Amino acid sequence: MTCSFRSGYRLLVWTVLILMTLSCTQGPPVPFPAVDFNLEDVFTGEEVNLEQLRGRPILLYFFASW
């Protein structure tokens, strides 16, 4: 009985790990691409186009001081 329980437990753990790995590789669905825009790089002063960063993760941080 303990042998089959351990086998079933291992199968369950492997199944969960595989499903978690597959779900992480797909990423969230994107209904439409972002509108292309240009910004100035804070460090270099160069103009950066959103199209240049396609396929790479980016973080936009909007800050306001009242």
C-alpha cells in the first residue's frame, strides 16, 4: 500500500510541476499591441522607440507629485 501511495504522490507532484512550467512559458494573452511611442532615455538622453523593445519585458513607471 505504501509503495503505490508514494508512486501516486510522485506522479501528482510531477504533473503539477509540468503544468506549472507550461503555464509560465505562455504568458498572458495580449488583446492588441501597445501604441508605438517615443521616450527619452533618462540615463543616456537618446530617444527610445517602443518598437525597438518589442519582445522584451519593459516597465513603465508613472510618477506624480502633488
